[in-house]
Amino acid sequence: MPPLFAVVRATRSLSPLDGFIRRREPSQDLRFTWQNPSDTLSILLIIGGDVVLQALAQLSGHKLVPVAFSFGWVAYSFNTLKALVGDGRLMPPPDYPTRAINAENGYGRDNKSWVLGRLARDFEYPLPDDVGLSVTVFEAAQGEIAGVPSIDWFWISGFIVIILQLGIAVIPWKTSQDWGIFVMTASGTALSLFTGMLPQWSSEKWAARRSSKKAVCLTGGNGKRHVMVIIGNGCGLDLEDLAAAETAFWFTQLICSIMALLWIIFLINVTALKENAWYLLAVGSVGMIQNVIVAGARREIGTSGIHLERIEEFRQEKVMDVLMDVECAYKSVGKSLVAEFFPSDLRPAEDLWWSGNKESYEKNRKKNRPGSKKLYEGEAQGHRSTMSCFSQSTREKEKKEFENEGTLGEEHGIAEQAERK
């Protein structure tokens, strides 16, 4: 072969395109990615910010908020910065539509508090098909501090997961002297814990006056079968205040800006990891599982920072019957809910009942629904209150009268007390 053709042929075989094709075999790319998924880590870190936000909202309220480091923290930091510049809130918007209705004057407002939305969501439970409405009465628990949430296993699980993550990150340090995974895990955990320590979490989560005596009804609206009546009892939060929004602190805006910058630096450092990336992937996966479980968990009432004691429950097949029974037991509470569940005109007999002439409706109720009872369930001691929820002294007085007269739970005793009111 002439020398000229040999040179041309050799040049073709060494062209950049041929070399690129040989170096980028799909099987080699896949094998490299599965051996050390460092590039995948940088992508995972920018998804799942909403999950982190929900988990923080669930567990915040104490000085330490154990939301484990996971993949969504970088995305969360930028979403938070955008929210603070916009509406100025750290807490997420409510994910369960709820109405807060003043039980004294009937004024209702759409809830803007994530806490109240979760409180109403977690309280709901399946009801028998023949129950049209269930109204459960609570009062603020004495001896508990409003705005300080109870600790449960979901809160404790955060610290368990953090310890597990640090344990996983130590393995490559011990086996191959690669301390980079441990440093990245510890840094991510520190940034996560510091974010949960911002004072605005508690201030915004329970932005309400204390020592309230107000009674407020929480309901998902017309069509929902559960209503919570919460009596402040002189030691609870003002739930009408809580249903409103709270603005951001300038300090929080500054700190979140710095945190977003630190998370960017963290993300850049993650891309520099070339070995043992599977350990960091395992760390983030464990944290993500904890975040997802906590974010969607149904929790006890006390973990919301609103501590309540259950008093009694009213159930009936007809919604109007329930509201009337509630009105007989707690003056103005049942009436405050009429417009919510019956926005149009009432029937003549119902109008008469709410005007004070109850004979016609009660006669028809006894005839057509003989199994309908005034009250479904009382307190554990059998006491069934018929006094106004706005007077605690009256409540205690009439409770003693019931006990002294020996008429606990009897229908004639209930009727007499209702007429006395």
C-alpha cells in the first residue's frame, strides 16, 4: 500500500468521533453508573422538596426538629426562599379544606392554618352508613401548655434515623479511609437540624392568643359528616386567630437566604464524590423514607400542640336532628352550624323550632323517627351536659346537680335541663 493511503487510513481510525463512540458504549455507561452513582445523587437532591416541607411542619415546635437529611433538602431550601419573598410563610398551606366557625355568632372563615387542617383530617374516621352527621365536643385540657406539642414515635423516629444514617456513613471511612461520605452526611444533618430550629416555625404554627374561652367549630364543610366543637375553657388557643396567616420575620428571610447558599455548596461537593457514592445514596434513601412517613402520618391530637379532652358526641341520621340536639346541650352552637349545612331556606317546622316553638317538629320527630335519641354518647361518667359552653362555672354547677339528683343519662332529666335553659 502506498504510504499516502496508509496515513489517511490511520488518520480516519484515530478521528475524535471514532474514539468517542468507542469510549461511550452503553454497557460501559450503565456499569459505571451502577458502580458509582455520584451523578444520580446530584439529581436526586433537587427533588422531593414538598415532602421535606410537610415533614418539618409535622414535627416542628420543639428546639430540635428531627427531620432527617434526605434528597429533597436542596429543592426545599429554594422553595422556602421563594415563599418567604412571596407570602412570607414557612409553614405550608393547609392540605385539607376546613372551615372555622365561631360557635357564638356563627361567623365562619376559610382556614389558612396547616395545623387546623391536619387536626380536622386526622380526627375523621369512618361512620356507619345510617349516620348523617357526627358532632364531637372537646374542651381545652387543663394542665397542658397550648402550643407545645406532645412527643410521639414519629418525633423519636427522626433521631433514630439520624443515628442510623451516621452509622452507614462511617462504613467507608472504616473500610477504605474515605471520610467524605461521613462529612457530607454530617453536614447535611447539621443543615437540616438548623433549619428546624428557626423560631418562626413555632411562632407561625401557633400564631394565636392564649387562654381563650371561645368555642369554635371545625368542619370540612357541607357534605362532610364530622364536626369538631372545641371549647377554649380559659386555657386554649384562640382558633379563629390560628385560622389566619402570620407574616415572616426579616431574620428568617436572611437565614433562609444563607441556608440556600449553603445547600448549593453542599450540592457541588456531592458531585465531587467519585467513590462509595452508594453509601450516600443509602443515607439519603433512609432519610427520604422517614420524611415521607412523617409527612403523611395521622397523629394524635396532642402532637398538634392543641391539647383537648373529649366531652361527648352527637350522632343522628338526619343532620338537622343533630344540630338541634347540639343546640339543646350547648346554646348557640347548633344554630351557628345551620347556615353551613343548610344554606337555603328551612322548612316551616324547622323555622319554628329555631324560633323557639319546638313542639311541632319534636312531635313529628317522635312519630316518624321513634328511635332517634337526643344524645348519642356522653362522658365516661354518664354526664350529659345541657348547659351553655360559654360558662364553665355553670357547667360544673349543673354537673353536680345531675349527680345529686341521680338523673344521669335519663331522657326526662335531659329534657328538663333543656327547658330550664
